[in-house]
Amino acid sequence: MRALLVLILALTAQAAAALPERLADTGLDEARSLAFTPQYPLWSDGTAKRRWLALPPGASIDATRPDAWQFPAGTKAWKEFSYGGRKIETRFIERTAAGAWRFAAYVWNAEGTEARLAPAEGATLPVADAPGGRYAVPSRTDCLACHEGAPVPILGFSALQLAADLSRFSKVLKNLSGEAPRIPVASPETRAALGYLHANCGHCHNDSGPLAGLGLVLSQPAAGAAPADPTVLLARMQHRNPLLRMPPLGVRVPHAEGAALVARWIAFHKESHP
């Protein structure tokens, strides 16, 4: 067991050491990469985001399992964060030849002309538009905490999240079958609330990750709805104590619109289930 742990740590260190120092060297080409926008976005303290995905030439995504698309080795994805048109950081995820995923963050200079690799332990940057004037770049451990709890580490690029735009990605999806998934509930407001919880909480609170034993499933499978128990959700979303507020990472300011959406759903739920 000790030898295996040493090997894993060595491979992890090797992968980290091989990360490009400049974002430009990761292969991001906005003109040729697949730009995408999930229908249920993740709240990140009011930042604007852009996202891209790139596959190796001739490769495709196995879409046999609608909730867990399988991405080929060499898959790369980027997510850019900005405030007021100023690019702050771009996060990078890549599937290695061995099938593992590696993560990195790149910090942009003030001119927006170049982004450099952030320290593995993360960083705090002075950004006027960020809450408190400070912006937190996640550590690689923080990246793992969110992404490795999900069925697939690339959050937002899935059958449910891209349902309204699946045809645009048909050339890179194989074994895609059936109609575009939709959370099957009667109320549009309930659908919006469940979609919001899916995007903001479901990557940790699902039936297959480390928190499966809690019994609080907030991810939405493409094949059917998995309604959550709303009793404690709103209180945790709005809690003033950052140690008790959800989500615990990447959010310093509660999302007022998201909380209002969940509050309306709770009121509807109580009326429907007196």
C-alpha cells in the first residue's frame, strides 16, 4: 500500500510539473475550440464566464450514458472568469493519456494580454469588483474537491446542461440517442429551481460521489427528476457563516437571485405537499 501511495504521489507531482507555465501553451484556440454555455450556470460571485472544450483530432465523446459522458484522453476544457470585461483567471482541465484528470488555474495580467500558471496552493488577487476587493484563485486541491465528486469532472458539458443546443455538438458525440433531456416536472419554476441546485450543488450532492451517504441528492439525472428535500437548503445557501454556507468553495457572497428562486420553489412545494 505504501509503495502504491508513493507511486501515486510521484505521478501527481510529475503531472503538476508538466503543466505549461503560460495559458497560451495549453492549446486554447477560441476560434477552433467548442464554445459552450450550460443552461443552468454555476454562481461564482457575479463573475462573467466563457467556456471552451477541445478534443484530439478525430476523437469523439461517448454519450452512451447521458449522465456520465466519457471523454477521450487528450480532452481539454477551459473556463474564463472576468469582472467588468477584465479577465481575471482561466481554469484548465485536461484528461491525460493515462485517463486521469489534471487541473490548473492561470492568472491574467492587468492588461489582459497574458495568463500565467497560478501556484498549486492558489492565490488571492486584488480585484476592485470582487467581494471585498479580493479575488480567490482556487488551489488544485479545491479543484479536486468539486470536480472529482461529480460523475464527470467537466461540469456543465453534459446532456442535461446542453439540452437546448445538443445538435451543435452532434459531430463530436457518438452513441447519442433519444430526445434532449429535460427535468420532467410540471412547473417551470420547479424546473428552474432544480436546475439551479443541479448546477450549484449536484456535483457534490449526488448518489455516486463521496456525499452519497447523506441522502441529499441535488443532481438531476437526464432520465428523470430526483426532487430534493427543500427544508434546509435555503438556510444553508444564505448562512452568514462561511463555514456553514453552501456551497463551501468558490462563493463568498450568497446569490440573491438563486436564493429567491429556491425560496419560491419551497413555497410552491409546501402548497403542493401540505
